[in-house]
Amino acid sequence: MTSTLTGLLEVFDVEQVEPGHYRGGHDAGGRDVIDGSQILAQAIVAASKHVPGKVVRKASGVFARPVRADEPIALVVEEVHAGRLFTTLRIIARQGERICATFTLLLDVPSEDVIRHPVSAPDSTPEQAGEHSMPLTGREIRLVGLADPNDPDEVGPPRIEAWLLYDQVPARDDLRRALLAHFCGHLSISTTMRAHPGVGTAMAHHTLSTAVMAIDISFLEPVQWDGWILYDHESTAVGAGMSYVRGQIRERSGRLLASFAQDGMIRAMEGESAQGLTYRQRL
């Protein structure tokens, strides 16, 4: 099954079943589990529907267990604080009795600028990047100086610049924020592994156990764009079985749309050692 951008936006658009309770589906693309970043996107939409008139400025998610693709997702919203300008929400994502993820979201009413940093154009352009296949009809991805981010033999600095072009940009503000958040979890672990010869995400679920454990995203105003956007990932630390990646999402002009961070798990499968084996031996 190939996912589509239209179908993905429909999945983000969770349904309110009663006050404070929302229900979401999935778009797993034929896999058994759902990306944690999809649940983050759904939480952003649920929060926006729960507090009309305010926008999500920051969303933080911790993913406790895999989310199965054969069950609906229940999102329960709790108000921690509701003020005139700012609201803080806690959202729990469940499947049956299982808590799968928890989220904390900050919403506000945007105000006029007091100060704003100047814009600097990115060093790269989409024309300098090579096409990369990551199945989603309606989205084009180009990577700068990198052919295959999953290949253990393709080594470089722990940074991946990914240019994205969507066939449509959602008219609704909450869906635009959800769409930006969705891609934050896709290349971060690959960014960390890129600096280490013989280690790559092609080994995931074979000899390496990898998972997105937490994502934070902060949105800047306004969250609108036209054309290509750049996800610039940089891995700043890895060790003790975890990696940390920070990134920025920019328009082609350099205007900052959002900043994000991801904590990911990178561990040897039980009974395996990732040291001293070639890539072929690991597979």
C-alpha cells in the first residue's frame, strides 16, 4: 500500500467523539505499526480543535510503546492551564487500555513582533539535491549530498538536509502544523548513524533495535509556506543507546517555520553485538 498526502491529511484530522475525547485512524502504508510522528500530528490537531482561537506553538511527545495499525487511536485531552493568552494541554493517546504516548502542548494567541531575527538563505538549494524515494504520493524529497540515508556504507557528517515539496499546502493552520511535525521523525536516526561506518538504518529490526522515543517541535509565526521547504537535521550526541538530533524547518528564502528535536533509541538486538561485525554479517 502506498500512502497519499490527501489520505494522510485526513488521518491527521481527528474526530471529536465527546468533549475532550478524539478518535483517529492511521496511514501505516501497509506496515504493522504507526509512526510516532503521525500521533504527534494528530495531537496537534486535537489540541487546536479543543482550544479554538489559539494555535499550537510547542508540542512535545514521548512514545511509550508501538502504536498498532489495526486499532483506532483514542486521544484524551486534559487542560493543565487555560489563560487569556496561553493554554497548556496534556494529551494521552491510547489503544484500548494501553497508553501509547503522552503529549504536552502550549497554545497561544500570536502577537505583533517586538523583535525578529533577520533571514539568511540556506546554503543548499533543491536543484543541488538528489531525489530520494520515501513512498507518499503527493510529496517529493531531495537529499543534499546523500544518495541513500539507510546505507551503512554511505558515511559523512552527522547532518542531513532534506528538501520537501508537497503537491498541496493545507488551507487550515492546524493541518499545516501537523504536516510539518510529521516529517520530524523520519530521518533523525539516519542522521546520527551517517557518521559511523558500517552502521545504518538498513540494519534496523535485523541486528539493531531503533525507535523514535520523543519529539519536540516549536512553531514560529506565521506557519505558511509556498514551494520547497528544508528540513536541516544535525545529530549532536549519541551514546548509551540513545541519540539526540536537532533541526530546523525553513522556507527556501530562509524564513524559519519551526525548530525540532528528536530523542531516538539505537541498541543492539538482544543477543547481538553491533561491534566487530560487517554490514553483510549483521544482515
